[in-house]
Amino acid sequence: MHFLIISAQPETVARVKDALGWMAEGGVRTAHSLGEALDILKGRDADTIGGLIVDPKFADRAPDEGLIELRRVAPKKMLLAILRAGGVRIAPKPMSAVIDHVLDMDGLTHEKMVWAVQFAEHRRKKSDVRLRNSRRYRHFTLASTDWLWEMDSELRFSYLSPHFEAATGLQTSAVIGLSRPDLIRSVREPGAYEAHLEQLRKHEPFSNFQYVTEIADGKEAVFELSGVPVFSSDGSFEGYRGTGANVTERIRAEERERENAENLRAFLNATPDPAALIDLDFKVLLVNDAMARWRQKPAQAILGETFFDHPQAKLNRQRLSWIREVIARRNPVKGVVTVRGAWFEDNYYPVFDDTGKVTRIAIYARNISAERAALEDLRRSEMRFTKAFMASPNLMVISTLKDGVHFDVNDAWINTLGYSREEALGHTAQEIGVWPSLGERERFVQAFHANQGAFRDLEVQFCCKSGEIRDFLLSGEKINLDDSEDDLVLLVAHDITERKRVEKQLRLGATVYDNTTEAIMVSDSDNNIIDVNPAFTTITGYSREEGIGRKPSMLQSGRHDKAFYEAMWTTLLAQGNWQGEVWNRRKNGELYPEWLSISVIENGAGAVDSYVALFSDISKLKQDEERIRYQANYDALTGLPNRTLFMDRLWQTLEISRRENRMAALMFIDLDHFKLINDTLGHAAGDMLLQEVSRRLTNCVRGEDTVSRLGGDEFTITLPSIAKEMAATVVSGKVLAALSEPLFIDGAEVHVTASIGITLFPRDGDTPEELLKNADAAMYRAKDVGRNTYQFFTMELQEQVLERMLLEREMRHAITRDELELYYQPLVCVQRGRVIGAEVLLRWNHAVRGQIAPADFIPLAEETGLIVDIGKWVLEQACARLARWNEEGIAPDKLAINLSVRQFKQGNLLEIIQDVMERHSVGGHLLEMEITESLLADDSTNIMGTLKALRGMGVQLSIDDFGTGYSSFAYLKMFPIDTIKIDRAFICDMTEKEESASIVRAIIAMSHSLNLKVVGEGVEHLTQFDFLRELGCDLAQGYYLGRPMCAVDFEASLRSPTLDCVGDKNRVRAAEGNADT
């Protein structure tokens, strides 16, 4: 190897020679001009020149003075080293293709020059090396599980090695031509993708770039790439070349390793004794707080240390042998050592990886100094033994080896198990009940005999006198005492109940953590999420991997402002916890409400260590609350506000009108004859009618007005802030017009009208209750004047309302004041002309008003519910009177008593009737209960049961006012009815109108075909009576046959039951009033 130096500066030559001074003098040739250098290179020894050093002075003029020529005539593998000064590369761009190496003039040291010489020699041998490397490369490519890749200058994949498809599951043809962003779904580290793009932009090498991409079947995988840029001989960028690997399983293994490490760290910290985790190089990986305290170092300072750092070499060798035994046997090993004067029981447990290979060793050191000291004291002297025996915190008992009889027990044994010394001594543990089961004792006996009385740490359970079962580690050893001739055994029990409880709690906590329906999110002191449970994924949609490392703010819905979160954090940091309702956003964008509870976890120094958040999705609860709120305030059938919401809206209306000094109106709407429609077409049709009426009413009002349904066919309209009462008139007109249009229900055309009562605020009243009462009174006034109209509340109506209230109050005392009286209207057998019974009627003999007509108080009693008590009184008086007549032998065949709908629906009607009948010894055959047609259509199931029960008691049943309601014989056939009473509306004109005569004739014929008796009501003329007799009617009643009379008068008619008036025209007289009164 020779060097040629082209230099005009002697110091340069001298410095080069000095740097290469170890070579022979002949190894360096010097030229002082470019021309001289050309002569040397063209000479016979030109091929021996392996290195060329050009002085900066000549290098500056290299393009013009022959440097290219130097390179052309020089050997092909010659090293061209162009010196540079001041850190600036001297060679111009045209020379870049022939530059092999550049040396700095300031850094021209001996070592660098030697390296340059060696490099020149290396270039000569490079061809052969390249061939060998090519073969190695091919073998490596075929043997490696990774793949090789190349990218062109546009950063698109141009080559993928054969292993690519096997390692990734992707087709090479599908990837060739794609750029990196086409494959990247995400990166594992924040900012990694942007940094990688910057490296590619700068044409810099990179290594271990990881990204997540989608492979076959929609699965995700993690790829890791490393690469270097490739430049052409002229320095232009040609692309990248590198290696790739599928590291999905490695990443998962690392994550499992981290998770296992966290679990192990939690387990170690739950252990009260020193514990550590080491690798197979004996380096400390984890320690718990107890180990840190024992080593008197922070936990972080211990990590990475060699576990065998104790100065006692013998101790280290002993521990090393135990660890090797663990690895070899793959089973736990324990041993006893002394450290700084303390005895420890070292427990070594193997930790396996997924392949079953031992990769870690868990060490648990239990301080057994007290136990060792106790045993040593026993051996030294009985006195010291006794002191240690009694003072030991562990349970100790001395028993005979032969039969297990207790020789002595220490205080800890007595205090823990609760037995007295007297109960223990002289007895075995089995006799006093220490062993909770025979199985526990049998394990102890087997361990004892297997180890000749000396054993360690047998886990057993003892039963306390209180019945509590506690866990212990039991050790035993034979001993001899001077005052005993028997062989003895010392048993030492270390109470591990608390430790077992903690372990159970840890297992339970892990189970609860994984299985609770409440989401749990743990974040560090910087509020970065470090763990979540499965419920978190269920509720939010984010996987555990997607959540970890991010802020909880990723769940924010945007419904809470900055002040809300500031207040939450203020409370959390001040009080250590916060809870409340929060709206958050799921991964799919859906907003949901949750009940959130956050707690601060502090470290030993009182600083924030972490935050634990528990939350549950309360969407269902909110929906239930909304449904309950809706059900409490809206009518289920029509969707209109119900009475509760109506009263609230009315109160608000009054407040607004009072504040604005304007009028308001309340309209009370009741449909005319709705009950008839409901009974005729059925409840389903009635419901549809109410829904259509609700729709039409709503269309008649403004947006600020309120249409409500109070129940049944009663509606209200609230009109706030009206200027004149004419506004209420206009709305009423709209309502009447809207309802006058025909309704079509199940194909049937139905017509409905309404009666409307109107009251004004503040003219008629200033409270919701007062206005509602006034509107109701006005509505009834509208019905009285002919229906299908509206009426405003007036002072006259006010007086009627007050009168009605007064009548109601006085009626409540009518029974106690003995103002009620029963009247009897005879029931006459048409064919024989005899009184066979009577219908019981009620009269009110008011002390001041005189006799009040039933029409004036019976409807009020029905409405207020007083009819229940009045009806019970009527039944009681009628049965008492019937019993007296029965004793006198003049009792009628039956008494007909009216039952109201309210009485029939009370739960104890049957019990009341039966009780009255039994007390007065009245047979059911003497009573007939009159009911209305509407009652049968009300609730057939319950009505049928009650009617059958009455028939079972012998009571007869009749339908009153037949023909005015549902009037269906097919329907009546289902019920146990005995008698039909034809309404007086058909009887009164049946002799003048053929239509009425036909109806009466048909009712009598149909009833007889069903074996029902028929009563004609309201017979007021002889011609009517005769006509009924011709038609074969069974019974009749009316003014012609007998007015309602008091008990004394009716009793007289019973004594001479044959009516002289039948056929006597002199007794015929016109009816006065309503014959039913």
C-alpha cells in the first residue's frame, strides 16, 4: 500500500508523513503539482498507489486542472481523499461520483490516516466480499421469519420478500404500489406517525416504527419496520430498503406481561411481609412496601439490584441453591435464613410464561424470628421457655405425643380461641371442639406422623368457643420437659385469618371489578386513564386498549360548560369525592346520562396518587322517570293533560293573567249522551270517539291554550290572557261546530254534541278550585237548556251551586237525624189483579224544607258517594219491615230494592246483603234487586260474579227501565236475570202509537221466550192496564194501580191485596209528576 500526496505546502506533507510515520519511507510519494501527480500515476508504479491525498490548494481548482484526469488514469479501486478545511466539503458536485472518502485537515490524526489506508485495502477486496455477502443475504432472506422490503423514490412499496405473505396474511400483489399511509390504520404512540413522516421527508434512516393495520378477515395486526435510505452514485434519493416484522403477538405478550406485573405488584403490596419478584439473572423486578422498609430504601432504588446483595456469601449461596431448585423442580421451595440477626423463612415460587417456562421467581420472606426465638428459648431453659411460651403472639400448645392430651396452652391460645385453661388442660383438641371437622384433624395427624412429629406450616382451621372458624399455619416439634415423663410435642399456630381475609378480598375485588355492571375507570395523578373494567367498554363502546393513556374528557358530550367541570374538580379536590349526574358521549356518538362517582386515592404522603371513577348508564332510569312523569300528568288514551297537569296549568294561567291584568276563561266540556254511544257501540268505539274529540278540540284553540281531559267524557279548555269574554264565545262556537261534523268509527257514522260551561277570571272567582266548580255548574246549566250549547256562569248559577252544597251537607246528616223514610209502590199481578209486592222508594222529610223529591237528592247522593251509606240504610230498614210483616203473616211475595252502580262496585256489597238478611231472618226469595242496563255493560266479568253470588243467595234480579239503554236480549241471556221492567216511556203512549205498542209487544214476547217475567212501569190508565193484560204481561205498577205510600198504608193494602180499582173507571185519574217518584 502506497500513498501519493499532492501538495504545495511542506507542512501538509510533513504532517501526513508524521501521521504515517510507522510505515516505510518508500510508502509515501509526494507530488507538488497536478501535472507531476499525473506523471507518477502514468508511470510504471501507478498501480501500486492505493491512496491519493489532495491538498486544499489544488482541490479548489480540481475541475479545471485535471483532477478528473487523475481519477481516470488512477487505479479503479484507489482511495481518493480530498482534504477539507474549516468543516466545508471542498469537492464540487461534478466530483461527487468519484469521492470515496473525505478527511478533515484539522482532524488528520494518526489513527484516521491508518484507517484510510486500511479502507483503501478494503476497497480492493470489496468485490469478493460483496459476492459472499450476496450469498449470505439470500440465505438470511430464506431463513428469517421477518420480511425484506424496498420502496421507490415516491415511497411506494416496490419489493416484498417471500416471507411477507406468511408473516402478515396480506397478498404481496395487493401491497406493491401502495404507500405507507395506505396501510396504517393507527399508531401505538402519540406523535409517532408524524415523526416517521418527517424522517421519510428528510430521507433519514429509521428503526422499530410500529403501526396498526388491517389484515385478513378484518383483524388488526401490529407491524414493525426499520429502514435506511438508498442513494444513487450521484447522490440522488432512490428510496428505502429495510426489514419488517409482524410483532402482534409480541405486543400482546408484552401487554400481558405488564398486566401480570401489575397484578403481581398488587398481590405483593397486599402481603404484609417482605416480598419481591426477580428474573433468572437475579435482578429485582418488583418489591412491595414491606421489602422496601426492610431494605431501608425506596422501592425504586431497589429495582435492578441483584437480589443477592447481602455481604454474607454463605447466605447468598444458600439462596442461590434454593432458586436453582425452584427452576429445576418447577415447584415452590422454602428455607430459613438469618439476616441482620433476624430469622426469615424464604418462600420461592416459580412464575411461568405462556409456554410454561419459568421466567421469574417470586420471593416471600416471612419473619419467623419470634417463632425461632420461642423454640430456642425452649431448648435453653424451661424458665425462658415458659416466658416465651406465654408471651408469644402465636398460639402455642403442648400436648402428649401418645394421645394428644393438652399439657399446657399459652395466653394467646386462650385469648384467641376463647376456651379457659381449665377447659383445655387434660383434654384433647377433639374433645373440646377445636377441630371444626374430622377431616381437619386427620390432615394434622397424617402430617405429624409423616414427619415424626416435626413439621412446618401446615394450614389448618381451628374452631373458637364462639363458633368462629379461624385459619392458622401450624408447626410442630417434639420436646422434653423435666416435669413430664411423657413424650411431648409443641405446636405453634400462626394466625393467618386476616391474611386469608385480605387474599379473599383481593380475589373478590378482582371478580367484582371484572363482573360488576358499573363501569370503573382508574386514572393517574395527571388524570390519564390507566385501567378500565369490562363494564366501561359495555357502556361507552371504547375498548380497554382505546381508553388507556387517554383523558376521561374523551367522553365529554358538550352538554356541560366549563363552569360545571371547574365546580366538580373543586369539590373533588376539597372533599376527596364527587358524585352527580353527567351526560357523556359513547364511541358511536350517542349521548347518554350516567350517575358518576369519583374518589381521590392518596399515597402515604397525602398527595394524589390516582382517581377512581364509577359510573352507570341511567338512560333506562331517565326514560322510566319521564314515562312516570308523563303518566302522572297526561291522559293515557288521548295524550291530553290530565286533571293533575290541568290544575297546574290553570294555576299558571291565573298567575299570568293576574300579572298582566287581563282576563282568563275556563271552559268545561261534557259530551252529550256519550254513555249511550259507549254502551251501544262498545268501549273500544267509545275510546276512538274520545280520541277524535280530543283532536278536534285541540284544533280549535291557540298554541298557548290548554285542552285537558279530566276523565270519562269531560274536557276543559283554558284560555289565558283574553281581552274580552267574546274570545270564549268564539272558541265555544268553534268547538260546537267541530263536534257537529259526523265521526266515522269502525265504518259507522256517529254524531256527538257537547254541553259547555264557561267561567271567567277574575269576575267569577280567583282560585282554580272555584273556577272549576263554576264552570261545572255552567255546563250543567247548558245541559238543562237543551244540550249542544254553551252557558256562562251567572250569579243565579252561583246560588244554585251554593244550594247544592248546602243540600249535600244536610244530606250527610239525614240518616242520623231520622229524616229518611221508605215508601212502597205496589206491584200488581196483571192477570189476577192482586198486590204481590212493592218497589221500595225513598223519601227525605227535611225538618225545615219539608219533603224533598228524590229527583232533587238521589243524583247528588250518587255523585258524592253518599248513596252507599243511604243504600245500606234502605236495605236495613226494608228487611226489618219485611221481617215484621212476615211474623204477622202478611208479607208480600217480594220487595224490589234499587241498587246503584256505586253500591254494586263497592267491594263488600255481598257481605252487607247477606249480613242484613241473616240478622233479620229474611229469605232471599223475598228480595229482588233492581239494576240498570248500563251496569251490565260496565264490566261483565266482575258483574257476572256478583250477580251469580246474589242468585246463589236466593235473591231475584230485575232490569229497570229496559229499552232506554243497551237493550240487547242476546247480551241479557248471558246474565242470571229474572225480571224485565219496561220503561214508562213506552207504556205511556202504547195505546196511541203503534211503534210503542210494537216495542212493548216484542219485549214481552222475547222475555217470555227467555223465561223472564215482565213488569210494565208507569200504568196511569185502565186502557194501558187492559192492553198489558191482553199482551200477557206478568206484573204492573203505576199511579193507576197505586201511588207510592208509607209503610202503614201499604200494610193496609197487604191485608186486602185485591185491587177494587181494576176495571173501575171511577178510580182512573191522571198521573201527577213522575210515576217513579
